[in-house]
Amino acid sequence: MPAGPVQAVPPPPPVPTEPKQPLVRRSVRRRSRSQRKR
């Protein structure tokens, strides 16, 4: 019984976290450039 829910929990987190990391880093770099110009 515990093998079912445990296996379905680890696969979903690693997939959505990978694409979110690069998108956040790119948006942070763009904001830092606009703030430096001001």
C-alpha cells in the first residue's frame, strides 16, 4: 500500500522544478539589468 503513493510523489516534483528554475533565473537577470540602468 505505501509503495503506490510514495512512487507517485517523487516523479511529479522533479519535472515541474526543472523548467521553473531556468525561467526564474532569466527573469531575475532581466530585472537586475533594468534596475541598474535606473
